[in-house]
Amino acid sequence: MPFLTRRRLLTVALSGFGVVAFEILQLPLPFLLGPLAACLVGALSGAPLQDMGGLGRAMRAVLGVAVGASITPELAQRLPEMAYSVALVPLFVLAIWGVGYPFFRKVCGYDVPTAYYAAVPGGLQEMLLFGEEAGAKVRTLTLVHATRVLTIVTLAPLLITGIWDVPLTEAPGAPVFEVPLLQLGLMVGSGLFGWWAAEKVRLFGAAILGPMIVSALLSLSGLLTFRPPAEAILAAQFIIGAGIGAAYLGVTFAELRRDVSAGLGFCLVLALITFVFAEGVALSGFAPPLEAFLAFAPGGQAEMVVLALVAGADLAFVVTHHLVRLVVVLLGAPIVAGKAMAQWKRKGDAGRNVG
């Protein structure tokens, strides 16, 4: 099957229109939010869209290299400063799940495994995999988590510009012609090798975590001294934005009313919990308010990297917290789910399925 199908070409064309429209209207993050908005409208209108498949994962590898290149010897010396706020991340995850599970189970009427994995603030792919193995409704999980990411990615730039007066116009990297060829080679090599090695050991989030680990080692050794060029980061924004919007392809009115509205309701819960933790970190002096907000905003890892880059925030601080959240979720969610759902089934609480 060819990569450049008609559906993908239409998706690229629609995404390009979104970029141009956002540029003309001078809206923030045109290369991320433009494709997202255009593909969202197209998907809900029934346009035959398609995500970028392996290219989308390759763009995540670009972001992984960008994060790894930001992990410098100077950052290593700052790790003890992050310890207090990082220690709050497991509590943050527990608070979200503790409120989210009853919301999805009692208010939305989801079955036990679907409610459980809808409430866990992890990556979309990981939650779908875990949920499918536990018997959850994959379509419902897709819409709930896609709505979570969509809402956060859409509203976060507005909050950043409105509250902190950050214009989100900072270049995400140097132009490609200013990056030495050796540095470009190291970045390409670390991205490809890191991705391949992470896939071999079955590491979750391999496309972003593998390149991040390898490029971080090169950065700490002093060999890698540049981040990926601006053109690569903009391409990553473009592909990721299109993928978020295209995820809504084929959504029915019933799903829109039930699952997307449930996801929006959950976002209100997330907003309150995020505010409490981010404000606590900022008031305690552990981090500036902008970094605290980005570190605890429970969006997708790739999307938060993009926002931190264009906001000129402390990328290492933000990513460290999201990595800890990812590790907590990946290690803890299946273990807790197995014990909890076994107990709920014994009590007869695994009742009706909705839909």
C-alpha cells in the first residue's frame, strides 16, 4: 500500500490550509493548531482523512532528540532542585484517577475497565493498549483521550499568552543552514538508533523515549551541542496537529454527545487539579508559574514538548515531570487495574456496558 494515498494527500492539503489561515489571522502556533483545527473540522464533516502513520512516529523522534539535546551537564546539577516538585507527580496522577474514575463510572455510566483507563492520564497509545487488554471499549477511550489532548493543546496557548503574556513566537530552533553537518548527523543517528533500540526492548513510547535517551547521552558527553533545526520542529508540529484532528474521523452524533462531552467534562476536572498542583509548586518557589503549569498540564508528551519549546520555557524541567508521570502511569496502571478490577468483579460491580 503506497504511503501517499489520496486520503493522506487530502489531509496534508487541509492541514496546509489550516496553517495559512492561522498565519493570516495571526493566531498562535499556526503549524500545530492550524492543521489540528482544519483536520478536526474536516473529520467531523466526514472528509476521508488519514493520519501520517510511521511519519507521525518519526516526528515524535524529532521531539525526543530535542528533549535529549536539552539534557546537559548543567541540567544534571539542577536535578536536586526538581526533587520536591517531581515528588508531587505520583500524587497528581492519583488525584486525577481518584476523581476521574467515579466521574466516568457513576456519572457517564462507563463499564469498569473503560472508566478506569479513561481516567488514567497517560499517553493515548499506551492507554488504548492497556484498555484493550483489560476489555475496555477502545473507541470510547480513543475519543476521551483525544478530547483531553485536543482541549489542552488548544487552550494552553491561550492561557500562556493571556496570563503570562508570552507571544509564542520564539523560534523552536536554529535554521537548518546554521547547524553543522556533524551535529545534524548525530541527531539523525541518535533518532534512528534510539527509536530502533527502544522498539527492540519493547519500550513504551519508543519513538520519543529512545531518541531522547540516546541524544541525552550524547549531550551529556558534550558531543551533541545543538537541538534539531527549526524546520524539523515545525514539521513535527504540522504532523502531530493533523493527527490529533484526524482522530475524530467517523465520529457519530451519539459518540459526540456521549464520549466527547464526557471528555470535555473530564477536562474541567483536570483543569482544577492542574491548577492546584501548579499553583502549589509556583507558590512554594520550586519553579516559575509558566514552567509549573506546563509541567503539570496533562496533555500528550509530544504536545507538551512543542508548547515548552515555542514558549521558551525550561524544557528540561517540563519534560522531567512528564516523563515521571509517564513512568508512574505505565508501571502503576496495569498493576492497580488488575487488583482493583478483580475486587470489583467479585463485588458484582463490573455490570452494564454503555453503547
